[in-house]
Amino acid sequence: MKHTLIHWLPAAALALSPVLALAQAPAAPAAAPAAPAAAPPPIATTKVPGTSNVYVFRNGGHQAMFVVTDQGVIATDPVAYGRPTGGQQYVDEIRKVTDKPIRYLVYSHHHFDHIAGGKAFKDAGAKVVAHRRAYERLKLLNDPHTVLPDADEVVEDRGRVLRLGGVIVELSYHGVNHSDSTLVMRLPQERVVFIVDTIPVGTFPARGLIDFHPLESEQFMEKVLAMDWDTLIPGHPGPGGRLGTKADVREQLQLLRDASEAMKPLAYAGKCWDQGEREFALPKYQNMPGYAAGLPFLARRMCGLWGRGT
């Protein structure tokens, strides 16, 4: 009968041979693969920490704010672009929180990805509020999915204050930034601001840079930092769905300044567009979510600014 070497070695020798002992040991079971993280639900409504009446409505990667008072609701941004039932789903989420009437729907700015889908709010009796430039732009575009603001609810550059059920919502305008129609919405009692697109929370700026005004956005951020608030609700969720703080505003402000300083020498050397965009990099921010995807957009915008003056 044939025997393997291990079979006929004395037991003592086998015990003294760690290699052979390892060969005899049963194989350790393979580690079970880690369960994938559960995807967040497509639609969610959450209360803002530290408040009793301020909520964030999220639909996919877009989100809006609504405020509940004993006299009704002030809602913002339907966020229903490409979502035929998105506006009604937003109204339905509000109805889960309160049966009070929806009095106002406030547009943050004129871009469709945030404000399409307002018909359900209009049907519910809401007045639609927006900055004058948003009204003018939307009237010209005549988008079939976007409700035109009410002409008598237009906000001029001096701003406006909404008061409902003891709640104050300040609507202020601070010039061009991500758009020329952006309203900052501040709830002074709750120490909350709702600001869409100009100030990403914890992520690298991306496609929204197509009509972005970098220097004016720096000024905008400085004005936002001078306001009295603690919590920033952004139009797109931060990493892990988190909200923002003034530290996030300072980070984005510094990012814009660093981007300008990185592009200026390339632009002044006549390297814009192609060469300047290829050489542009911000390694300080390379671990920020969205860096790889957003860098070409920021490079193009900064080449436009410092290489063309636009």
C-alpha cells in the first residue's frame, strides 16, 4: 500500500514540523463577503435636528425644505425634474406631517432640476414665490413642467420676509453666483438657511459650474458667512446625507480661491483652453467626493474666467 510522507512520519516528528502540521490542519472557512450597504430610499422626509417644524424632503439626489406652522406650510423647490409624479409625492410627504394648507412654494432659483413639478402645489392652493429674474427667465422659457411664479409674489433685489403662524422666512438676494436668480432663505428663529447649488456641502463642485460666476460666488459666500445661522440645508445632500455648517462654506470659498490661483498662471501663459485644462489640478482636494468627475468642469470654468474674462 502506498503511503504519503505525512502518513508514515512519527507523530512526534509531525508535531515538531509546523509546516506539515499546517498541511494537516483543516482549511479555515472563507470569510463571508460583507453585506452591501443598504441604498437609501428614493424619497425621504426628515426633521432638521434642533428644530420642531423644519423638514428636509429628498427625492433622489435633490432635496428641498418645508416649514410647518399652525397657519400653514411654506415649502420650497418641487425637485421633480424628470419625475412626473415627483411634485405630488412631495405634497403627499407634507401631508404625512401636517394637514395644514400649503400657503407658499418658494423657488430657490430658476433651474429646472430644482423647480420643475410645481403643479401639485399650485393645485393645492399655494402661491408661487421667486426672484424677479427667475420669473423673467421662466416666462421666456415657458417650460411645460415648471409652473410660472405668481406675478404678485415676485421678490425684488431688496428681498422679502414671509411671515406665517409666527414663523419668519427671510428671502434675500445677493447678486449672481450659481445663477442670477438665487434666493437665500433664512429662518432666524431656527438658525437655519436653505441655499441651493452655490455652496456644495462636503463635495467637489460639478456640472452646475456651466453658468457659475466664480468671483461673485466668493462674494456671495462671504455674505452668507456674515449671516447668523448654524445649519445649512443644501439642494443636494452632503456625504451620508448630512447638512452643512459654516465650516463647509469656508471650505468651498477656499476651494474657489485655490482654483483661481492654480489656473491664473496657466491662463496668463496663454494655455487656455486645452493645455490649461489638462494641466489644472487641485491635489489638496483629490479625496473630496466628486473630485475626479468635477475637476474638468471647474477647469473649463476657470479657464473661461482667467483666460477669457468671462
